[in-house]
Amino acid sequence: MDDRQVRAVDPFDLPDWLGTGDVTWAATASARGEPRVPGRLEAGDRALDCDLLAADQAFPLPMLPEAWRAQVHQAWSYGQVLLVEDGGRLTLAVPGTSFNADLALETLGRFAKAVGADPARFAVRLRL
């Protein structure tokens, strides 16, 4: 892992629009088999960079330090997703080594709940 800074993000510190209307998370690169999927949360003319991160990927470098990985697994076991800022971007960290469509949907559904939104108001747009 490089020397970028990772810090916890409180969902209540995120913009209000994430919990009040229809939101789309749009991947900006392919999610197929990747440990990190860059993307953006969008609602009308508002947007926020937001990546998906499979925290257990360890080669060639760990995606997250061990202490953060333990928090990822703890949050997931409670039906939540861990929100962190990683490299200056909001990042939704989950157990696993790569993403598929089902994991992306589950991750964004848990994120919607974290910001107090109905998951049915969230849409996910993946790239092949």
C-alpha cells in the first residue's frame, strides 16, 4: 500500500442530498473482478466522487492496513458498510478481493441506509 491517508467518514457529515432524493452511483471504470472501482454519486447537477473498495485484496499491495480491514469486516457483519476517505475520495470498503454486480448492489444498498435513504431511491450504473 502506498502512503496515502485513510480516515473514517461519518455518514452524517456527507451532503444532505444523498438522503433526500434519487441518487445514482455510476462506475467510471469496469467493476469486473477489480478490487477498487472508481465512481461518482450523482443527483441532478450534484455529484460526489465515491469508490468501491474490496478491502481483502493484498497483492501486489494491501488495499487497506490490517486495522482498517478488521473494521470493514465488523461493519459488514452488522449489515453495514465502512465509509472511509482514501486518497481524498469517499470510499465504501467491503470484505472481499473483487467486485461483481451483486456485491456492488449490496454495497450501495448498505450505503443508502447509512445516509438515511430508502435503498429503492438509489440506482447503480456499472461498466462492462
